[in-house]
Amino acid sequence: MLTVKKMISSSFIKPIVAVAALVFASASIADGSQSVELAQVSEGFNAEQKYMASCFACHSTGAAGAPKVGDGMAAEWEPRLEKGLDAVVANAINGINTMPAKGLCFDCTDDDLKALVEYMIETSQ
Ligand code: HEC
């Protein structure tokens, strides 16, 4: 029994170790460059493209009560922004009610999500 358990846990751990190694590797590459900034969107990040790929499906139509994005939709966002941009971004990261965590953009960093929220608010003026 014990060996079976061990096998399961080690095959579970392996991908995690691989991911950790990847993160470590990319971190050390970043260290080599001149400016290491913590608050940075992912390389090649494009808010409009990411929005279209991950958020548009719900936020263009207002599916499930999602605040709509687009021209003249500022009123959808005003009450939400009353709690402060950081809280709105945190809800995008963690999810809220039927809004899924990270808006289903699993390769988005927290900073990417913040940029996406800002993009959504800006395009709703
Ligand atoms: C499956 C549908 C769905 C997708 C995909 C989705 N959202 Fe949402 N989102 C919602 C719904 C529904 C709400 C309203 C939740 C509520 O307040 O009850 C919401 C609310 C929000 C809010 C407001 C949070 C607040 O504090 O009021 C933000 C910001 C947001 N989404 C960002 C995003 C971003 C960024 C993406 C893409 C990366 C995304 N959403 C993708 C459904 C979605």
C-alpha cells in the first residue's frame, strides 16, 4: 500500500517540480536582463487580444450578469469601481459569484489581469 501511495504522490509531484524548474529558469533569465520589474505584464501581452480571447464571450453580452464592455457602458462599471480599482481587480483574479477566477485566462498573471480590467473600463467610456 505504502509503495502505491508513494508512486502516486511522486507522479503527482513531478509535473509540479517541472513547472517550478521552468519558473526558476525563466526567473534566472530575467535576472540576466537590465531591468527586473516585479509589476510587469507578460511578454507579448496584448490587452485587446486577451480580452477577445478570454473575457469577450461573457463581457460583450453581459452573460450571467457580467458588466458589459463597450462604448457607453461606463454605467455598468461605476458601481463596481466604487469599491476601488484594486478590489475590482482582485475580484477578477479570484473570481466572484459566476465570474470565474482569472476570467478563465489561466496563463494571465495578476498584472495581466489588472491590465485587462483597465482595458475593459477604458473601452467602456
Ligand atoms: C464565464 C463568463 C465570464 C468570463 C469568461 C469572464 N467574466 Fe468577468 N464577470 C462575469 C460575471 C457574471 C461577472 C459579474 C459577477 C458578479 O458581480 O456577480 C463578472 C465580473 C467581472 C468584473 C467585475 C468585478 C467586480 O468587482 O465587480 C471584472 C473586473 C471582470 N469580470 C473581469 C474579467 C476579465 C478580465 C475576464 C477575462 C480575463 C473575464 N472577466 C471573463 C463573467 C465572466
